[in-house]
Amino acid sequence: TQSGMASQVQTLGAELYCSICLDLYKDPVILECSHNFCRACISQVWDKAAGRLSCPECRQVFHNWNMKPNRTLTNIVQKYKNIDLEEQQHQCEEHEEKLKLFCEEDQEMICVVCGMSQSHKSHNLLPIKEAFHIYKEKLEESVQGLQSQLKEAYKSGEEGKNKTKILQGKASYLEKQIADDFSKLHDFLYKEEKNLKGNLERKKMEILKQLEKNGVKTAQQISGLEQSISVIQKRLNSQRAEELLKDITETLAGAEVKFEKPKWINADLCEREFIGPLQYNVWRRMRDVIDYPVLDSITIDPKTAHQFLVVSDDRTSLQHRHKRWNASKTPERFMWAPAALGSEGFTSGRHYWEVEVRDKTEWKLGVVRESVDRKLILPTLTENGFYILYKEEENYIIFNPCTALPLLVKPSKIGVYLDYEGGQVSFYNADDMSHIHTYVDTFTEKMYPYFDTMYNPVPLQIIPPN
């Protein structure tokens, strides 16, 4: 009978499961004691046995790693897997008929007699094979979607790890820079160094906390996606309709999981908050304690000044006059822009100077490459060798791209900071040392301080070191 055959199939199937992994044998091997296991399962057990090899079933001890492939068992397992779906079908307990239909409303397999009954009269009924293939296809589509979501989740997790790594590296770099700067100072500066490192640590921990939160959220979603995939994959591995179709709607509903990418986090640590002309700001508060030049001694080179500009005798002031003075046309001189360069250029080190701009409505200050063209009118862009802050009426403008900066406080003095090896040109409101803007680039030639009065008679005045 059909029921007897099904019972025999089930009895046979019970003998085809590995006692270690509790799944159908995969590449079965037989031991000297005649017990069978999956090759991978027994190998894993023996790998952990620290030299003492025994059968997990009967505990017989073996002196050698001796296992032989059981090809007969392999063939039986394969035939068991290939049993036709029709032979696996159960009978209806009520009518003792084959279960040939699947009711989509009740989510159950039924016989033809049940299908014609009043309880299923208005229901959508499908042949078992058709239902099997339809829902298998749906499950395959679901698992593909989940795998795509899982891939995105893994990618997001890797991005978080990379940001954490970059953050740690940047934090270490900044901490070293801070330590190097403060190593030149002693007891009084210890508190400043400690406070700044504390700020760095808090900033780092704040970002790490956010990254960790994202990581936990991503890990949770990964776990959920993996679990959903595992459940569906287990069904897909089954050739039994009743196993695949059981609670199929609930299973499909569970596959609607969508990966929610964590909120993007900027894991960068802003260098200008931790390095730059830090020592100058600190030393200003220590003028009564130490004797150290806060500012570089910068002067203006008259040979570079435009013919409408007047350089003071001490070379610290530059003024525009609407009258040409008897200036020789030297190769160094600016012919169109009302500008001049500092007397000394720099090819290494860190340098800082300040310029008073209190009553000027227009000016340009910054650093330029030695090779900058002084005979033509060129846009003051970094690609042309200019690293400039431009004041025009109430606007403070930087270039690459041209952007107006929203300064709430109008500076009376501008601080210019050049870190040659660090590739930075930074601008500060020298009244309170608040940061305005930083250009980042790689410098390969001598860099000069740049002063442009524009067409405004109020002079630019360099602040002397003392």
C-alpha cells in the first residue's frame, strides 16, 4: 500500500542521517568498527581529539587515522534524495486519498475529495507539483533579495571597520603631533597638553561610540538576515512538499526583511582643531612665563612690490597710492596685481605671521609659490600657485571652489600659518585664534608670504614679533 511504502521510506531515511551533524550523510566514510559518518564530521571530531581517536558511537579506540569511503551508502543516500515527489505524498486521514492539491487559503495539502468539499469550495487550489514549483520560485527570489541585503550589510560593516581604523590612525597621528609640540614646553604647558589630549580622546570616543552603535545595529541586521536565509535555505534543501510548504506565507513574510543602512558618520578628525599654530595661541597666555618669539619676523620685499605700492622703511607696511613711483621693472615685481611678497621664502618648517586689516575693506593675504606668474592677471587659484584669503566689503572668500565664508566676527588681525611638510596653509582670526579656513596641498617649491592691498589706501601692517 501507499502508506506502507511511505513508512518504509521513512524507516530507510532514519538510517541515512549522520549522528554528528544530524543531517543526511555527505561523503560518508566507514570506520573499522563499521559505523558511518560524514567525512567532514568525523575529521572535525578527530582534529580536536588531541591524538586519541575513537568512534563517537561505540567509543572504540583506533591507533591510526583509518577511514574508508562508503560508496554503497553514498548511492543509497542519493537514491533517497531522488525519490519522486509523488511517492512522498501522504494520504488524507479522512478520505484515505492521495494529497494531490494545495489550498492557498488554508496553506495545507488536501485530497481531491477535500477540494470538492464545502470547506474548500471557494478556495484557490493548486496541484501539489505546481504549488511546489511556484513557492520554491518565490522562496528562491526571496533568498536572492535577502542575500543582496546581506551583501550590502557586510559592505556597510566593512565601511564602519575602515572608518574605525582610519580614525584610530588619525588619532594616533594627532596625538603624536600634540606630544611633539608640547615636549618643548615644561610644567606650565603640561596642563594645556593634557586638556588638548582629553579633547582629542573625547572626540575620538564620541565618534567611536557612534561607529560602535552603527556596528551593533549592522551586526544585528546581519544576524537577522543570516537567520532568515538559513530558514529559507533549509526549506529549499528539502525535496518534501510538506516541509517546503508548511507555513509558507509566514516564511515568505519573514523574508521581507530590508537592510537599513546606518546613518553615515564622518569618522575624520579635523586636524585644524588639534594642530596648527597651537603653540602660538598657548604661548600668548604665557608671555610672563617664557621668552619665546610668538610670531615669525616677516618683512616685505620692495623688489616685488607693484609700482603703485609703497613699502615702509621697516618693510612691515604696504600701502596703495594712485600714483606710480619710479620703480624699476625687475623680474620679481608684480605688474598688474597691487601685491608684494615677503622677503624670505620657505622650503620647510612651520611658520606663522599676523597682519592688521582693521579698517581695510578689501585685501588678499596668504602664501604663493615662488614660480607664480607676476606679469599677468590670473585667478588666485591654488592651481595657479595661490593659497589666498580674500576680503571684499563684508565677504571673506576662499578659492577652489570660490566660496564666501560665513564669519560672524569681523577680524581686526589675520593670522597666516604655513606647515610646509604638512602641506597646509591656514587662516585664523588672530583676535581669538578661531579658525577660518585651511588649504591642503603638497608643496614642492619655495613658498612666499603674499600681501595684496587691492585699490584701497589703508595700509596692510605686519605685526612684529615683539
